[in-house]
Amino acid sequence: MGPSLCPNPFKGFTLRSESFEGLNDVFQGTSVDLSPLNSEWEAGQRRSLTGGVGGARKDRLHPSFPVFCSQGRRKMAPTHVLRCCQRGLAWIPVIFIALVVCWSYYAYVVELCLFTIPSILEKVVYLAVFHVSFIMFVWSYWKTIFTRPSTPSKEFCLPKSEKEQYEKEQRPETQQEILKRVATSLPLYTRTGAGAIRYCDRCQVIKPDRCHHCSACDMCVLKMDHHCPWVNNCVGFSNYKFFILFLTYSLVYCLFIAASVLQYFIKFWTLCRRKSAENCPKSDLPESHAKFHVLFLFFVAAMFCISILSLFTYHLWLVGKNRSTIEAFRAPVFRNGPDKNGFSLGFSKNIAQVFGDQKLYWLLPVFTSQGDGFSFPTRLVTVDPEQPTDCLQPGGLDKGAVEGSAEQTTPLSESQNRLLGNDYHIEEDHKETDILKSDESEAITISIESES
């Protein structure tokens, strides 16, 4: 079945002056025929469906046709409404955490410290430590939520000519050739599982190393770790340090509340269980509704402490290994294959890559991470054969053998040479020795066959 035209809004319509009161004297019974507009509209529709003279079909209306059909608008409206509802519902976990924190502040400061604890010195100490942990917790949580994730820069976008070629091309092999030409000038060392250039069709950018597309945020995020619903934000290069500090201070906050409330929790719990007994000892705690706040405060703090502790220890392990959550489940693929430790530079350098070189700012939620998020130092992997390489040529090898082995013995960059130091040169010497031995064995085999 061929394509159908939209309903013609001019078909069968004529405007007569009798239908308008007060215009009889102007038009004097004449009528305005819209048949020329009808013919022009139908011709424009045919041109829009065929793409002009000899052109391909284009799914758009002719420019001369006024948009009376609202099917596209009716289809887009529910999608926009659902998107807005989704964004609004995404803030529910954040609002829940905010309400719990506000209640915990009231329960601890007012109900426990002001109305329950009798000692003034104990009150001052508890309030001082509590407010320090509370401020640091709220500060890091705020920074994690409202720090915008970093996205790829314009240099990772395809140029206009290559982009047009990529969109017109239907064969994946040719599309990969276009991406490879553009990627030669970019610091890219990771590939897809099939060895192709990592390209995001949604954002229309070449993905930098450790960059992934977040479907919730609808953007590509540099060094993406995961999308956290409790902060309603993507955790990546720009806020990963803030996220670690948020876990740290939330754990300290919950531990301090649970530890300081424990003795009063035991007293209130014992008082509640033995209240009806005749031999119930007199308690120094006042009979008020504060005991319910104290009881629930201990339970909530202990529950959050257990859940946060597991997540905190897991992310500390990831920082020590220089991996993201995505890379922990799916190892990054380099040119020589997947390597889960491809970005690991040693424990101390892995820590410094997230928290920075200045230890004074490690515990403050200010950005001090190393790098720009687009490229990262890596361990030894094979270099792209399309890029120029420099390799020492042994005396007994011909040029072809050296060029064939250069792809396996060359590091990625000069910065990585400085990081790796002498380890690379030792490994390179071993590889060159193995190449010499393999070539000598091949020469002996050829001589034997020729003698026979």
C-alpha cells in the first residue's frame, strides 16, 4: 500500500460573503473559491512524499502547507508528561532521606540532648561532635546531588562532513572506518567487546575511555560509576570524591548517633519492660515522649549504619583498584583484550587519582581529583597499529619482523612511561629476546626443509 496523504483542509470549502453579517456590501454576493489552494496543497504533498523531483521520500510536510494535523503533537504530549512525572518521582528517595535527617536532628538535639541528658558537659560534647558530623554529611550529600556530571567535550563529536557520511552510510564496516579516522587524533585506548570504536548514537559522540551513557540522565557521563537513586544523580568523574565522602560522613553520623544513644536506649528499653513491675528501680530519665524518639533513633541509626558500611567498604575497594562499578562487573576492553586492572597504577596512585595530591583537602568535599576525565593513565597495552611507533631494531632482524613485533612492545604514551619506569624496559627486553629466539628457530626449520 502506498503512502497516504493527510486530509486536505481546503477540499470542498468555499467562503461565501453571505455567511458573514455586514460584509454583503463589500463582497456583493461574490464567493472566494479555494480550488487553487487545493491544487497547490496536493502538489506540495506529493513532492514532500517523494522528496522532490527524483528524490527520496522525506517524512515531513511541504513548507507551504499549514500544520493542521496534530497527530505528532498528540503523540509527543504523553511522552513529555511521562518524562516530567519520571523526573518528579526520581526526587522521592532524596526527599525521604532529607526528612529522615531532619527528624534525626530534632530527635537528637531536642529530645535527647536538651530534654533527656542531665549532664551539661555531656550535652556540650555530644552537641559539638554531632554538629561537626552533621555539617560534613549535609555538605558532601549536597555536593553529590547538585554537581552536574561531566560530559564529553566537542572534540569527541564528529565533524560535520564525517557526521553526514556516518548518517548516510548503512554498512557498519564503513561507519567504523569513519569513526577510526576521527579517533586517530583522540586519546582513546578502549574498545567495545567486538573491538570497535565506542560511539553513542543517542548523544552522537565518540565515547572517551571509561565514559558510558546513562539512560536515566540521558547523557554520556565521564568515568561513570553508576546512577544512584538516593542522590538522583549520576556518580562519575565530577562527583565521585563527593560520593565517597558522603558515604564516609553518613557512616560517621550514624555510628556516632548509635554509640551515644545506646546507653539511653538501654535505660528506656529497660524502663518500658519493667514499668508495671513492683520492684522497678527508680529511673533518672523523665517520663515523656522523648523515649520513643530515642528508641526509634537508635534503630534507624543502626539500620542505616549496617547498609552504608557494606557500600562504603565496597567503594573503598574499588578506589584502591582504580575501578568503577561498571568496570568491576565488565572489564574494560583494550586493543589486546579485556583487562580488569588496565587502569590500576598501584594503591597510592589510585587513591591520589580520586582524592588528589594534597592530603589536606582529602576530607573536604571540594574537587581535587586528578586528570580531566577524558583520558587516564593505563598499564601496558598494545598500541594502535595505525599510530606511528618507535622501536629498537635488533641487528639480526629484518625490518618486517621488527614492524610486526612493534605492536606488542610499545607503550601507550610518554606519561605512562614515566609512571611505569623501569618495569616497561625490563619487559621489553624479554619480549625482544623471545622474538630473536623465535626467528632463529624459523630459520633453522627452513634450512632443514631445503636440504631434504
